[in-house]
Amino acid sequence: MGMKEALTSVFNNYANFEGRARRSEYWFFSLFNLLVSFAFAALLMLPREHSALYRLVQGLSSLYSLAVFIPGLAVSWRRMHDIGKSGGNIFWAFLPIVGPILVLVWCCREGDAGDNAYGPDPKAEERYHDQYDRYDRY
């Protein structure tokens, strides 16, 4: 899954907290948000604080943050489902020091192979083709 497909998937499932999200979907969305945040930060460094451009960029930055809050929460929730955990486990990130590290490790783990309690494997077709492609090489 590339960045375009990941972003499309996240925004198509804007407030969907059910099902599973692949690692690539989660991390491409996170990367996109990081790049947009850096772009806004760079733009906010250019003009003076009381200029109209500064206020416009600041307002757009705030609107963007509000627009991606729910899909970001939803994709994180579905990412926890992919590893067989309840989505509420993302709130461990609020625990100082240990929490963010724990959630980071969980988000880096490969999802459960096959169906789990939260839905079918989003990589099932890919895993199927990988399994049979190995035999085709010989």
C-alpha cells in the first residue's frame, strides 16, 4: 500500500473505529501529517506575528489539525485492532515516558495473520499471493 492508497483509505474511513488498519496505512498517514505540520511550521516562521499572512497560515494550521484529529484517532484505533488489542489501548500513550514507547512498539508490530476478533486480515490477499509466489520461483 502506497501513500496515496493509505491516505485514501484513512479518509474513506474518516470516523470508522471498526475493522483493522495495516501498518502502512497508519505510518503513511502519520508521515503525511508530519510533513504537513513541518510545512505549516516553516510558513509560520516567515512572516511577522501580526501580519495577515501569519494569521491565515495559523488558521489553516488549526483547521487542518481539527480535520485530521478524528481520522487519526480512528486509524490508530484500527491499528490496535490489527494486532489483536482493543482500540482503547492507544490511550496508554498518555502515561508519561513508558506509554508512548509502548504504543510505538505496538504500532510497529506486524498485524495478526488471518482473521481476529476485530475483522478479516487486511493483508490476506497479499499473504495468499506471497505464499504461492514462493512456489512459482522454483
